[in-house]
Amino acid sequence: MTFDETFKALTGNLPFPWQRALYDRFVADRSDNIPACCNLPTGLGKTSIVAIWLIALANHPQRMPRRLVYVVNRRTVVDQTTKEVEEYRRVLQQESEIRMQLSALCSVCPQAAESPLAISTLRGQFADNGEWAEDPARPAIICGTVDMIGSRLLFSGYGIGKGKRPLHAGFLGQDALLIHDEAHLEPAFQKLIETIETQQRNHEPAVLWPKLRTIELTATSKSENSFRLDDKDYANEIVAQRINATKQLHLHALSESKKPAKELIEKALSFQASGRAILVFAQSVETVLEIQAALEKAKLPVQSLTGTMRGKERDELVQNTTFGRFLPPPRDDATTPPDDATTGTVYLVCTSAGEVGVNISADHLVCDLTTFESMAQRLGRVNRFGKRHDCEVHVYHPTEWDDKNPLTIPRQRTLELLRELKGNASPKALGELPIEARNAAFAPAPVILPATNMLFDAWALTTITGRLPGRPAVEVYLHGLTEYELPETHVAWREDVQLLSSEKLDERVRSELLLAYPLLPHELLREPSYRAIKHLDAIGKRHPDHHAWLVNDDGEVTVVTLDYFTDKDHKDRINGTTVLLDPRSGGLNSAGMLVGASDAADDVSKTDDRCRSRDMESAPPELHEVYSLAIPPSDEDADSVVLYWCVRRNTGEIRSKKPVLLEVHVSDVERRLSEILSALSVGPSIEQCLKIAAKYHDHGKKRRNFQTMLGNRNAPRVWWAKSGRKAGPRLDEKYRHEFGSLHELPSAAELGLTDDERELVLHLIAAHHGRARPHFPAEEVFDPAATPKTDAGLASTVPQRFGRLQRKYGRWGLAYLESLLRAADWSASANPTQELEEIQ
């Protein structure tokens, strides 16, 4: 199939000239085949770059990274990219040629019912289905927010345990193409990924596998040197229709500069008989709620959209009938008739959360004035496809300005630019405004702190928990520092707060639980702290004796009662923290927003991929335990209750209910690793090291006490690798079989390796469950088959080895090599070739 034929099959449309040109560049034999920046107007299918990459990978796999990472701004409501990509995967199953090409890249050819394309969304309810990490050779698309992807790149993944952080960093930071959509809205993150790419290219050693590549994707680029439309695009009928889309711009002076709601409401209501989809933007949540209340009072269909909504409710918006009126029909087919339930005038009222990352299109727009980059995004959400000729845009601007507000000057400059448009707010007219004037009307750029070599090294030390001098939290490096952004507080609800607030519990257990069973985006909402404390005060006055947890950036938990929030001296202590509430305390409204007067709230931490159980036998077999705890009884004569928290490790990874022999598991890991390596290029020396590491990685399980914990009463006659669902008593000491395995590795001469190669093998073994970066904690420096002296000597070599190897292979390169062995280990654990009953 030609590119045009394949593109149409995947997307439902023939390619625009720019899409064909980008494909030709992707497959060209040149070092800059992947452009650093794509400057493309809104409405021209920027996300189709995913399809272009997929076709290029199928036809020229040596020129494209295996994984595409699509990053959207943190304010995005629904990651529609995932939905679009899922449609690509559905089509792939029907297009045999490209399916076969992609299947050939996988380490194990997918069966007929399986797709060669893995898809994961690092946000929402299903924060990570794990598909992308199961087979490092399998083409994969990972969609996520700046926070989710950025934190993982910096070995600090939000919402994942510390053991998985190197794996995520390795697979996202190597053999990956990272596309940063609407990059101008997150300049700090854009600078960060450029720094990582430059660091890898210029300051880390050459390796055989591809390193990280990045594309800045934007409709409002400040750069003249970028991939952009050419004359062939402007001559295209559909492109011309979209870039010349009618958007009749009307500017109105506010009668009260600080109170825009009244006039925004009046203009919005003037469209109530139009039968159209009306989009309303306002800068503040308070204004949005005031407008929504007025429209509801007029009994008009209205949906609000703010960044303060809980993730669960944001993700469910796509199923909302009113919101659906603003979404494009499948395959962008404008002839699809609307449902009867969605006819008539409808309203969507948004803060900046609706400006980016959501493929919505309204018939008319009413809004207040903001800075130019935000105005461009708002204008891009109306008559997006140029199919209306009566589209109106009404912008209300102040007449009195706050000289102390850092946004005042850029807003004034934006107003001047809007006046220059002479009533024509089409994408073409916006693009013809002088680039210097546009740049000057942007919001002040945040202070971007430089990410240095020392910081990258510090973040890579994932086995050192808690505060570490010289290792700041990563958030400021993802978003920068701005003087006009207010402190924020995250809020979530869990039944664990009621269950685990007893003073009898060790204070560490709550932090350990949140590390093993973390808060996910769909559980969290965020509020400016000054608003959050008002709602928490109201909740505290109703339930002063209920408990809450205050969680700081390091995951440390402080238990308080809700009367804590009624004390004015504590109002600033929630800044930048997460407040975890008991659902019995309420505080959540039906739209997923924090409301102090609400008695309702629910715990949404339990999903098909996660659960809390009192009996592991009743937990779904595809879930495995990540944390367990004996809850002290309130009655001294009663028994403790043991709770288990379980998660799905990876998609398709169902842990066997039967034990697996050590020799079987090791053989399975060796076989699976060989399959992975046959589909990748890491070089013969590294390949040999990985295979030897696979052979010896679990030898430390040959310890009587470890076998007793697995439930094996026949050791040393037979050794088990996996216990199945039933295990024996837990060990008092924190023995790590990876540490014991280091004692078991033969000398370099016996292995046929150089000393340097054996060093890599030792590290791969030590790190195959996420440790040894750079050390084993003191309580884990223990092997029952060794002496304290030899244990201490061995432990002292681990951090030194880690430092040498990280310099040799690079930060993300070493993590990538570790993750190849881990992927093979995971896959073998999920699919043992034999279980104990079959062997006996």
C-alpha cells in the first residue's frame, strides 16, 4: 500500500500535503529526519503525526523509534489522542500488510486476536495498563500529561512505586519519540526534554539502540525554523477552508472590569434560541460557576469544565450528552446527524482547562480577555473545521487595568492585536500577525530552572527515599516558577483514612501504603489553596473528629483531625500538599469538585486493575499483592484483621495459582530475553551480559528461609521460584534474593567475560527489582548463606558499580538495559511453561 492509502485506512481521510511531506522527511536517510518543531495551525490534524510515525515505522523501522510518547498539557480534560490511536489499532487488525510489518518488529509475533501495537494512557482511571513495557520490541504509543510523562523521565514517576521508576525512565527515555503537543503552554517542560535530548546526544556515550528524540508541536510557535505548511497546503481545498474559517470577531468593553460574569451571561443568553453549541470561557473558577448557575436557572443545557474537577469526573465528560455536542463525529464526518437528545442550544463553560488538548468545536464563542497564546487556543475551539459561515466570537475586555498584575501588559498587547484583525479571527489572519508582536503578547514565561548533570544523577538514585540534599522535587522543573500562579492543594478520598488512622500503627505504614498503592489521577482534584482551605474549614466544622492525612512532596503522611483545618494558623500548611479525606466526611459534589457543604464523597481507588481485600484467595487472579497490613483491633481480645492491597502488574500478566520451579522460571526468562534481544540491537557484548544475568538472576532464592516463605517444604530437594497464591509466613528480616544472587555469580573467567562485562552482569542482577540505584538499604544487606562481613563488603561495591556503569551507558541507557531483563522476568512470571502439578 502507498502512504496515501495506508494513511486513509488509519485516519479515514486522505493526507494533507504537509502530512505527506512529514512522512517523506521521517523516512529520509538524514540525521535530522525528525524535525525538532512542527508549527501547524489548529484544526489541521496535528495528532495525525501519530499515524505518520506508525506508517514510517512499519516501512522503515531502522529510522523510527519503537515507542511514541504523546504528551499533552497538564490541564487537558480528556486525552482524545488515546481514542484516536485505539481507532488506528482497530483498523490495523483489518489491514494485513501494515499489521504484518509491525508484527515482524515484535519479539513474539502477536496471535491473530492480538495487535502488534501497544497502547497505554498514563492518566485517568487506567493510569497504566502496562502494555508498552511488556515487550520492549513491540511498537507502542504512550499518551500522558506533562506531569505523568515528565516525572517518569526524571526517575520520579508520580503514581508508581519506586521499584518501577527506572523501568519507566528507561523505556520512555530510550528508543522513543516524544511529541510535546501545545508546547508553548509548558515552556519549562519543553526546555527540559530538549536538555535531556541534547544531554543524551552530546554528553552520553554512543549506543546501538536509538536514544530519545523530541518534537515540539504547536500552532503558535515562536520559532521561524520549524516544519510548517507550504504552498501546496495553502492550495488544498480543505486546508484553505479551515485556515480561512469564518470567525466574526466582536470586541466589547466591560462596564465593570473586575466582574465580567454579568455581561458574559447576557451575551451567552442571547444565543439561547439559536439551536447552536455555545462555548464560554472565563479566567476564574468563580466566574465559570456563576455563569453556569445563571444558565441552569434559565433551564438551558450546560456543562462546566474546570481544572479543579476530580479526574474521574473529567474523564467521564466524553459520555455527557451536552459535552458531546462539542466533539467531532467519528472520522470527522460532518454528515452524521446528531441524536435527538442533543438538539437545541447547549453551553460549555470553561476555564483554561478547555483551551488545550481537547478536540472540541463550538458554533459561537463568548469569553473574557486573556493573553495571546490562550486567546489563540480559545479561537481554535470554535468553527474548527470551517464548516460554518455565521460563526461569532465575542471578547469582553477591561477598561480599567491592574498595574500590579503581571498579565496586564500582555493582555493589553493582545487586545491591540485583536483590533488589528478587523473582525477576522481566522487561523490565517492570526498567523499573519507579526511574530514579534505575538510573542510580546504571551503570558510571561515562567522562570525555568536549569536541569543539570548533578540533578539528573540525583534523580536517578531511586532507592534513596525521602529527602536528599541536592535532589529537589521535579514539579518545578516540569512547569517552572511563575509569580502569578497561586499555591495549589490536591484532594482525594479513601476509606484507608478511616481504617489506618489508629495511633497503634507505625507512622511509616501510611507512607509505605501510598508508595505501593499510590493515588492516581482519577482520584485527585486540585484547587487553589486559598479556596481549598475554605471548603476544608466547612467540612471540619461538620466532622471535627474525623481524620485526614496530609501528604507532602516526599510522600510523608501526617494524620490530623478535621478541626485542624478550622484553625486559621494552619491555613498555609496545605499549600502544595495532598489532603486525603475519609469519604464519610463528604466534600465532593456530583461534578467532581470540592464543595465544603456537600455530605457526599466516594472512594474510587478500587478498579478492575486495583482492589483492597481481606482475603487474597478472593482477589482476582490477575492482581498481585503490593502491600499488606495487620490492623490492630479496637478490642484487645479480638484478632487483628489483615488487609491486602493488590494491583494488576501488567496487562495480560496473570500470576499463576500454582508454584513454579526455579529451573523452569530461569529457563523461561532466558528464552524470553533471547526473543526480546533478537528483535533489538544492543550489541553482542551487552547481549551476552544480559543472557548471563538472566541465568543467575534468581540464584539467591536458594535459601531455606526464602523457600519457607514461598511455602516450599521440600527444599533443598527442589527449589521454587514462585509460590502461587498461597505462601508461607513472612520473613522477619528483609532478605532480598537479588542481593543473595550477587554472592552466587561465578568469576569473570568462569563466565567467559571481561571484568567490565561481569560488572554489568552484577548490576543487572542487583537491579532487576528496582534496587541497587545506587544501593541496598542497610536492613536488606543480609544473606543467610553469607557472613555479615562478606555481606557488608559486597554491599559496598553496589553503589560504586552503579556510578561507573551509569557513566559508561548513560542514565537512561543503563535504566533501559535493566528494563530489558525486567521485561523478560515479568513475561516469564506471567506465562510459566510448566507449573508444579504438571511436573510432579
